[in-house]
Amino acid sequence: MSAILILLASIMSLGSGIALRTVWAGPDSIVKSVEIDHTAPAVLIDGKTLTAYPGRQTITAIDDQGDPEAGVVLVYGRSTDVIAWVTPARFTAVRHNQETGELYAVPRLGAESTLPSPLGSDLWLEQYRETDAVRTSLTADSGITVAVFADGERAAPKSIQISWPLDNISPLSGVLVALGIVAMAIGFVLLGLALTDVRRRRGPRRKITLAPKRRAPRRGPYGSRRGSTGSARSRRMTRSVVTMPLLGVLLAGGCVAPEAGQNSEGPAGGTPTGQSSDLAGPSEGASGDTDSATGAYPAVTQAQFERIMGRVANQVSLADQSLDAQLLTERFIEPSLSHRSSQYRLRSWDGELGQLVGIPAEPIRLLVPQQTSSWPRTVMAVIQEGPELNAPTIAVVLRQETPRENYQLSYSTLLAPDVILPPMPPADVGSPRLARDSKLVSLSPEETVSIYGDVLRRGPDSRGWLDFDTLTDDLYALVGPDGRDLRRESLGSELELSADILPTDYPVVALSTADNGALVFGTLEETEVVRPLEDGAAINATPSVRALTDLPSSTEGFVARYEMQIVWYVPPIGSDERARVVGYGYLLVDASELEPIED
């Protein structure tokens, strides 16, 4: 009897625990909506609103304007970046009222009533676009802002919904399920003991022997046979005892308790309206809401830069195929723009001329974003031209002038073979950019460029001869005094060669290394003049000079202009190391005929 009671109690405990997880459970998410009456081109949801409740956020933006051409664009990024891109246009901010728990809209005034298309901006960590509605899930922190647009010109969608997962599983549910399982186990044990005891009391079975017929037993007062009632009742009792636990097992086995936390995601990951994604938003970034300024942070994330570099590489590939320098202007600035444009001119004249350094998108071996919260911004990376370990390696520098402009390639320089770069700060920390006249390194970035130019001009007689390691410097061997002497000898005694090397006006980029040194990117210009020593003598133009001047020869001579993109490592103050060249590019960028010398 006790086994039956315990089994009944286990069934009730299991049933109650399962019911608390299913039919008696509350809502599995917190859902807040806001309808906006506005004409602003953007709606911004700041990090404080997104993190009003714990858990992943699912944002749904619905276009209910009835315009078949209107779409819904949803992007998210660091709050500082999103605000900088939207400013100075007016927008609507969605806020959370902590007292009422409801969302409300706050209009923000601005000088602009429209925005450019938000699609394709390098600032966004992710972007989505659909015709009628966009729904996406992310794990945003307080430094992330979500922005919703139509196309920048029309008013942004007016219906915004945010939901957060809710843990609707009662702690008592697990306790009841556990107690039910334990009680059922105890009940089965007691039931087994009871059945064993019943068999023992019935004793051993005797051997059946033939016996003489006996007279039928007397009937009782009511016609029943004496001695048969107890046996039938025992058989019925045994069937009931076995049936009840089996029923409990079937009931409990049909409902499997979900694992703890299984419903904690709420609606995230379900089938959304429009477009769905299940993204883990970046945890790095600045803290604060859409109205507050934040501290410095890495200019880009790893995933963000991979996407940017892919866009740059695709644009370069298109321009290289058609040798169209105009296509470069979208993603190139000086000095790389003039370098590559001049090589297009040479290639157009003769396909064997010119040097086109490949601009691969991957694999990215090193990423060093500038640590900043303002503009312009700089990012340096080291990329190989292929997956092989010995493939050529290129150092690139990208620059973003303003929030609404995309990153453009400023420097693209081949690194020396087997070069060992200094340790750099992690990509999720970023590196401070040094000013041109910074005194935090042994040579300021500006001094590095100018003094090295003097070393190339004068060699050991230069004032900065001891500041640079020239023993393993291939560029010094090519362009320095010894290299110029070899070129003079190759021209013969009938021609005169003179050269001068000076810094250019292009920006100098210097990023701090982990050892308090700096990687410095700069440009030097070499002007080489070749003229005949005898009056009336003609100089034959080289194929490259002829391609740029359309002149096969000249009696006046030619002037050729070369540019050198150089990467130096400058050691920290107090180091015994010397500054050294770790990569360079030396290219002919222009040529012309000399003007006649007036008597």
C-alpha cells in the first residue's frame, strides 16, 4: 500500500513540475513597441535602451507607409560612429522609460532634412535591408546604437519593436521533477519488495498428484463458494498494483523536461519578418548613450576591416583590368593614387612596363587600427598575396577623412623578405597615432623622413648617418651614393646625370608599437636629370620615359620623377637599435623633356 501511495505522489510531483514549465509558464519574452509620428530620415536606438532588460535584443522595424518603393534599412555600430554619421541631420531617438517600462520617441533637431544612402558605409558593424520589414537579433552593450532608415531621403519606418528573452521557468519546477523521479524510484523498489514478500508467503508449489474425486464444497448463504473469494481479490489487487506504476511511467516518459536555460533566448533565432539574423554584437566599443561622447577605441574591428579590405580589393581589381585610373579615385588617395595611375599609363603604352603591386584582401597577418574616437582615422594592416608562407607581403594604410566617407588606400608597400616586424598592440586595443613632430620616439616621424632623405643624398657625410641601419638596406644600395655612381657609369661619358631627393607633402603616418617605438610610413621624391654633354647630341629615351613623354629622343635631355613609399621601424627612446627600413616601393611616376637652356 505504501508503494502505491509513493508512486502516486511521484506522478503528482512530476506532473506539477512539467506543468510549471509548460501550461503554467508565463511569457517567454518582454516585448515593447513604439509608434512614431515623425518625418525624420533616421530612427536611433541607443545602447541604454537596448540594454534596458538583460539578454539578447531582437529589433523589428516595419515599413507601414504603403510605398512600394520604400525599403527598410537597419544598421548598427558604435554609438559615436552612428551619431557622427547622422549628424547634422535631424533624427528620432527611441528611449525607455524606467518608471513605466514603455518606449517613447524623442525628436532631435538638425540642419539637414535628408541623409545620403546608409548602405555600404564602412562605419557599420552590420547592415540589413528588406522591402517591408527587417528583424535582427544581437547582443549589444551600452556602447552600441541601432539606426533605422528608409533610404535617407524618405521618412524612416514608424513602427519599432524591441523584445528581450524572459526566463519563465520556475525554480520550483526542477525541484518537483527531481522529487518525482526520486519518489518513483523508491516506489518501484518498495513495489518489488512487496511482490517478493507475496511470493514468499504463498510457499513452494507442490507436485500435482491424482487424487480421488471430492464432493463439491458447500455453498455459502448467498450461493458463493467458500475459499475462492480471497484468491480472486488477491489477483485483482496484484493487477492494480502493477497497472498504476506503469501508467505513471507512461505519463512521465511522454514529457521530457527541457534543459535549464533552453527557453532563455526567447524569440531570437525564430523565423522573422523580412530578414533574420542571429548575430553576437561586438563587446568592445565605448560606453554611453547616443547623446554622450566616448573615449578612444580601435577604429575598426577585425570583421569590419575584412569587409572593408574586400571592397577595396574588388575596386582595385576592376581598375587593374581596364587600366582606368578614374575607378581608383573611389578607394585610393595619395600617394598610392599617383603611383598606380602612372603604372596604368605605362601599361597602356606597353603591357610589359609598369609595376602593379597586388592589393589582396586576405589573408590578413596583422591588423593595427588607430585608437581614436575622432576623424580622420587610420588603419594599418599586413596582408599576404597568397596563402603560402613565402608569398609577397604588403603593408597597407587606409585613411577615413570623415564619418560619411569610406576608407581609402593611402600606402601600399611591399615588405622586405623575411622581415621581422616589431610587436604591435592587439587589434581589439588599437594603437595611438603619433604626431609628425612627436618626441616619444628616438626620431620624430617628420625627422625620420627628412633625415633618411639626407642619408640617401650624402651617405656617410649625412648628419643622420648613425641614426639608420644601412648595412642591410636594399633601398640605400639602390638609391644612395653608390647606386647613383653605378647609374652614371652605365650612361657613359657623353651624358650627365644629376639627382636630388626630397620629402613630399604627402601625410606621414606613424603608429606606436608595443615596445613604445613606431612604424612610420612616408614618401620621398627623387628627381633625376639626364642631359647630353655635347651641344646637338641626342639622348634616346628609355621605354618608360618614352611612354610618359611620347618622345623617342631629345637633344635637351629628360627629367624623370620617382617616388619612394617607405616603411621604417623607429626604436623607442633609450634603445641601442637604429631606425631601419622594413619595406619600400620605388616607382617612376612622371617624366618630361627638359626646357632649352637660354644663352
